[in-house]
Amino acid sequence: MTEFPETRESLLLQIKSPANREAWDQFALIYQPVIYRLARHRGLQDADAQDLAQQVLMAVASAIGSWEKTNESVRFRHWLRRVARNAIINVLSRRPRDRGAGGSSVQELLMEQPLPDSESDAQIELEYRREIYLRAARIVRGDIEPDTWRAFEITVIENRSIDEAAVELNKLIGTIYAARSRIMRRLRETVQELEKAES
Amino acid sequence: MNLNVRTISCDPDRFESFLSGELSDTEERELTLHLNTCEHCRRTLEQQAAEPGAWQEAENLLKPLGFDSPAIDENSDSGLLKYPTRQPLQIQSVLDALRPTDDPEMLGRLGGYEVSGVVGAGGMGVVLKAVDKSLDRTVAIKVMAPHLASSGAARKRFAREAKAAAAVLHPNVIAIHSVSNDESLPYLVMPYMRGTSLQKRLDREGPLSLLEILRIGSQIAAGLAAAHAQGLVHRDIKPANILLEDGVERVTITDFGLARAVDDATITHSGVIAGTPQYMSPEQARLPNRLAVKPWNSAATCSASAACCTPSVPAAHRFEQNRRTASCDASSTKSRLAFANSIRISPNGFAGSLTG
């Protein structure tokens, strides 16, 4: 699947502060899948959802250069999230028949003041939260034995019984209980760390 | 190993050390054996690991969504693997939902159809190859993905696809034999076509000859014209949705899943994004005003069909290497001219019909 080298290479030249550049990297990494999933939930196909994610990230990125000149007092991460939220809601609620052909530009995604939309807000929050969990899961999973992770995956994510997991993995029931509890603890800690880094 | 031996007594203080990985191997083994039998300690350990809400949240947020997550940046700090594709799971869950058949050659039964194989899987569902016993003909059955079958919006979209495609009777538009929307898995039955998609053909063989481009392009245009005459806009014309039948020179437009009746107000109000957002290149991002997000109308669909043919043009005559960028550019007025220039070598009528 396509990644976003364009965003990194061409647009990041506009970001002057290295700290902001790093913040943007993290932001894009998290928001790309968030926007992608929001779009998929609304029935878009894979390629279209990727395009949409690209479109929103591009819109946000294109505004960074001008932001740095004027808004140094606002925390960059917070600004990014606010701008992204507006762009996502605008792009998801875009009603094509309201517009004249060819009139609207990518900048409008940012300029338009979106209507208050608590449903979309909740969805963005949910997908953001999901992304944090998915990232945490990848981190935890990377440090442990595959079978240990499977014990957690079977009994928690797939919501199957402890007995089934014990049979499938050929382990004692006690081992399954121990494994899934320890992973749950690490997962929760990792989620908290990621949240802190992003706040 | 004797599972009934109680090696240690219930000791909640050990749980904290265990969870943070501070117990020795022997102590861990003892604890594990104890957990084998002690209901009470299992519960206590789980409560200490994380509050019930966190367990629930992990289950809710980490379970598969039924569609691929986008690729994970391999260079990212976590350095972990890409998420595996969900498609094999999706196919399996559709096959599991089939009813048993007496025919050993077949995979299962769906309605009056004997399923003999899987043709492919996409965003909305799985396409099966099957035999219609009563008419003794081979059909393709598009079955809605099980995870979508519970969603009202997805069912509506599925029904719309059936209605849209069934409304158009044209040799270049996929026919709909029948629809079933009341079973647990909605499906629609279409003729089975032995062949490949334009996308696969381009991937495999590269650019097409001018004659092929004209043949395919004119048939797409004819099919779309028939749809437009019925007031339908396809909105998702792309090479993957163009079928090329083996043996006969026939082109068929499929997948009316995003089709919209020109006067259908319900969809514009439901928050569904109409159409394929244009792909942005870095150059375009620097010139934001060039980018127009246009509503889909019949003209836009025609542009898309022209864009479909873009990768079909031999590379030497293409103005862009990147196929997706080219598709986008071919959809914008300015670059339609560039596109026309790039294929100046071809007959005027052809360039005109693609870009007009």
C-alpha cells in the first residue's frame, strides 16, 4: 500500500524548527491511519480512503509554513490536531452538490469553519484512540514471544475461552492467565506513555 | 505435571512483582501452576493487571475491522510489521457461512446456487463462482462481507448497487440476474465472465496498442452513456472495475456500489463522500489553487474513463509516469489539454473523444 513519501520530503522543507518537524512526523504517522479508517467506515474503498488521508495531511502540511511565522505561542501539536479535526470534518461532510464545479481548493478544507458535529468528533476521538492502542500493541508485541502474544490475542481480542487458547497453544491454563494479564498491564502502560507523548 | 498441586498459597502481593517482571523463573512457574487451579487468584491478577474498562477497550479497539489498516511506516519508531491483510479472513468467513452441499465438487450452497470457487475479494465483499442448478448456468455471486452485513448503511449501499446496475440494460454494463437482501448474507447474482480486469491486464502486459485503447475506451463510453441515459452516475470508474472477457472482444463495466442517481438527494445528506478524491502530488500541493474538488457528475465520470485509458497509452506518449497522478490530471481541465498533446500522435478523433 502507498505510504506518504511526498509529505515527508517536499512539505517538511517548509517546517523550520526541527522539534516541529519531529512533531509533524509523529502526527502524520498517527493521523494517516485515523483518517483512512474514518473514510473506510463511511464506505470509501481502499484507494479512495488513502487519497483522502493524503488530501487532509497535505492540506494541514501546506499550512504549517505560515503557522510558524505567526503562532509560535500555540503548541504545535495542539494546533495540528485542531486543524486536522476541522479538515477531517469538512472533508467527510462535504456535500458535493452544494458546490460549483471546480471552485473549491484544498485550502478551503482548512478555512471553512466546520459545523459543530459531535458525532464526527466522537468518531475521530475513537479512531485516534484505536490508533494509540494499535501502536501500543505493535510495540508490546515486538518485545515478547509470539505464543505469549497469541494467548492475549485469542482470549482478549478474539474473545475466545481460556481453554481454547490452552489447547491451541498447548499450554497450561495458568500460563494463559499469566500471559494475558502481563500483556494487558504492558499494553495499558504503553498506551499511557503514547498518550502522554501526544498530549 | 500434576495440575492439582497447590504450590503456593494465594498471595496477591506476588502479582504486582509478576506483572512488572520481577519474579524469578522458579517463582513464575509456581505462580503459573497456582493459577491453573485457583479461580480467586485469576480474578485478582486480572484486576491488578488493569481495570475492567481497559480490558474491554483493548478488545474493542484491537479487534479486526474487516478492512486493511493502511501500511505502517516501516521506518517508524516501533519498527514492527505491517498489519496482515484481512482478506483471507473475509473469504473464510463467507465460506463458513455457506450451507453444506451433497456435491463433493462444490464448496457449499447459497440459496439455489452451488458454490464452486472464489473469484476474488474486495472492499464490500467476496465474489464467488457458482452454478445455478435450475438453469444450469455458471454465475458470479457477490456476497456482502459478513462484518458489513450487520450495518444498515452497508446493506443500503449493496441494495443500491443492485438496483443501479439492474436498471441499465446494455452489453457493456454488468447484468444482474437476481438479488437477495433478506438472508443473513445479502448477495447479488451476475453472469460469470471468464476474463480479467483492465487493471490486471495493464499490470501484466503494460500499455495497450492503440487499437485496444480505442476498442476498450469506446465500449466504456458506450456503457457509461447507457447508465447516464438512466440517470445514473457510476462514480467509481477505474481499470479494476472494467472487465475484459476472454475470447470475445467485449468490455463490461462492473461495481455500481458507489453509483448515484443524479437526482438522489438521500446520499448527499447521509455524509457519504461522493466520489474519488483526487490524488495530490507534491507539485500540486505547492499550487493548491489548481486543485479543484469537483462534484461527480457525468462529465467527471467521463474524465475518469479517459483517465482509465491513460495508463493504457504507451509510456512514450504519456505525460506522466505516475499512473494515479495521471488519472487525477486527466480529470482536470488544464491537463486534459496536456493529455491531448501527449497523445498527439494518435488520431484527432481519439484524443478528442478521450479528453473532450
